Amino acid sequence: MQLQAVEPWVILSFCSMIFLVGLFGLLVRRNVLIILMSIELMLNAVNLTFVTFSRQLSDLGGQMSVFFIITVAAAESAVGLGLVIALYRTLRTVDTDEIQILRD
Amino acid sequence: MSGISPVAFYLFAGLALAFSVMTVLRRNPVSSAFSLVMVFFAFAGIYATLGAHLVATLQVLVYAGAIMVLFIFVIMLLSTDVPSLDLGRTPRWFRAAAAVVVAGLFMVMTRVFRTGGGEMAPGPYTPEAVAAAGGNTRVLSELMFSEYILPFELTSVLLLAGIVGAVAIAKRHTRKGAQDATSSR
């Protein structure tokens, strides 16, 4: 069987699928760690969109953006996981339902 | 697009999709984290298929190497290895609503990607031109240290701020904790 050449919109739809899987995880999960992982999934999906457009338009600016997004994602996860550790020290939980100091 | 192997793309895309669903739905955070590692490797494969070799390498080094080690360390430190049954506690209507929203957005996005987009003038970096100029990594590096030098330097400032912030947040309670330890003695 001869496979068709991969069209750009196929790759972009795949990106939106991964992005929305990450969005679903962000909405339904209660564990802060899994929420952070979902955010990483969404960032990855956007990176692939950039690379696809970079390839489609023959412009390397997209790949350069991916480089900067990866750096920002690394800084974000370092600070985010630091926050998770601080949260766990204070409340002994990583569950978003248990974080209700302001409400009490 | 020409020059992309459909077999490689669909293989890596299927792997990435399966493991990303597992990342979101697994109850145990550790198995979520390892599914996420597989997603990152599959994405690196897709980048390599698209000819973005430097991005593929950075994906493995930074995401699968650095960020995931951080995640695993935090999971280990917090010792939340007891399976978290949090998915079942989310109300059923909320899960259904989230699924509906996600499916609707997917249809909208796919439609936009299929039909939308005007003609844009292609840039000078066709795969052939990049290969003739010494390969993806070389061309990208030359761009990074000439046209994109200011964002590159700003990135180092951002990383410094991130390091200082992470240490400040994670170490905030040490002095208070030490006082508590001495007073309780």
C-alpha cells in the first residue's frame, strides 16, 4: 500500500490533538504534578506547530521560537516544582481540592 | 509536504498520542511521568522526521533529560507513590463537559487547519538550501548568534531569574524550621 505524503494540516491536527489531551488533563485532574505534566504536553504540541510551519514556509524563525520556548518551559517547570515542594511543606498535600486556606 | 516519511510520522504520532493519553489518565504519578518521557521521545522523532535536527536533540536533552528528572525527583521527594485516585473524584458532569469542550475545539481547529490560511511567501530556508549551507544545526546556530542574539541573551537573564526564584521558593522555610526544631528540643 502506498501511503500518501504527509500534508501539513495532518501534522497540525495531530498537534491540536496532543494540545487538547493536555487541556483535558488540566481540567479533570486534581494532582498538581499531573497538572504540570499536562502543561508540558500542551507546550510540546505548540512546539510541533512551530516546527511544522517552519518547514512549510521554509523559514527557520519557527525553530528558533521552539528553542526559546524550550528554555522558558525548563524555567517554568523548575519554578513550578519548587512551588509544589513549598505547597507540600505547608499543607502536606499535592491535591488542588485540599488547597483552601483562603476559604476557611 | 515532500521529503517526510509517512511511515515514520504516523509511527511516532501514534506513539505520542497513546502515551499522552496514558499520561493524563494513569492513576499513579510515576507511570504518568514515564509515559510523558515516551511522549517526549516520540516528539523528538517527529522533529527529526521534519528535518529539525537541532530541535530534536534539544528535546531529548532538555525535556526527556532535565525536566523529567526534575519531575521524578519531586515525585520521589513527596513520596506520593500511593496511587492517587483523583480522577474518580472529579464530578462526572465535569468530565463529560471537559470532553465535549475538547472535542468541539478539536473540530474547530482541524477545520481551520484544513481550510484556513492565506498564501504566505516562503522564506529562503528550503530543506535543500539548508543542506547546502551545512545542515540544520549549523544554519540555526549562525542565525541564533546573529539575528536572534538579543533574545538569546535575554534567555540567560530569564534562566538566572528562574534559578534564584526556584531556590528562594523551595528554601523559604528553612530558618523557621530550624527555630522550630531548636525550640521543640
